[in-house]
Amino acid sequence: ITSFSNVFVQSYVNRFASSCMAGWAAYQKIDAFVILPMTTLSVTATTFVGQNFGAGKIDRVKKGTFVTLGMCIVYTILTGILLLVFQDSIMHLFTGDETVIAYGKICMLYFCPFYWMLGILQGLAGTVRGTGKSVPPMVVLLISLCLFRIVWIQFALPLFAGIEGVLLVYPVSWAVGAVLMVLYAWKGKWMQLPEAIS
């Protein structure tokens, strides 16, 4: 479903010049270097939390949550800084066309400073899933990464003249998801042990 929303966003990117589409496509390859390790940390947290939650070790569940969040945030901030510092050299790995490079660098400016919000969203989603509460993270991800993006494209995008409106949907949707996930992690009862264990 998230892939569907990305295809929906891509359909709007395709309305711009071919150099814009090429810059977007080039940056999407770079984007994977940030997204995939973060997703892996989230899945790993699910396993770690699941084992400790099943054993009734809530202190280790809490520690695992904070360690996961710390790793996701530090990784995304460091990666974002490195990508921004070396953006010109990195984009030249994919193309020599300066117009395409310029569009790729615009993508970096909208994505790199905000990956840490996606780190919070994915990290918390992974830890909550480990306690067996898989529906709340799924709902948050569907709302923020799918529904919100589709609504943004339909209603907010016409307010922008350039590609910036399309690019802005990503950090804004990450922020929405991070806030919703933090609220659930704070107020939800996902760390309560079943009576049989407690």
C-alpha cells in the first residue's frame, strides 16, 4: 500500500520535465541507503522486543526501545549530513547532466534534514509490533505514509507551482507519522504484560 502511494506521488513527478524525473530517480537510489538500514533496525527491534516481552522483561523492552530510537536517529542524522556535505559528488556518480544534478540536490534538501523523523516512526513501530500490538503501527503508517500523501497530492499540491510541493509531502508525512507514533507509544497500553505472565 505504501508502494501504491509512492507510485501515486511518482505520477505527479512525471508531470515535470524529464531532467526533473531523472534527478528524482537518481536520488531515489541514494534514498535507499538511508531507508533500508532504518527498516532493518525496525525489524530487528521487533524480534528483540518480542523475545523480552514474552519473557516478561519489561525493563529490557524499554531499553530496546530507546536503543532502537537512538540508533535510528543517530544513523539518519549522520547519513543526512554526509549526503548534504557531499551532495554534488554523490549526484555526479549517477549523471553528468547539471540540470539533473540540480534536481537531485533539491530532493536532498527536502529529504536529508528530516530523515530522523522517519527514524522515530519506524523505530517505534518496530518496537510496538514486538509486543504483539501490530494494528496500531499499521494504522499509523497507513494514515501518514499513504492516506495523508494522497490527500496532500489532491488538495495541497495545487498551491505549489514547482516540484517542491511534491517533495514536501515526504517530510510532512514523516512528521505526522512520528507524532502519531509517539502519542501512541506514550499513551497506549502496548507494554502491559498479559495476566498469565505478570
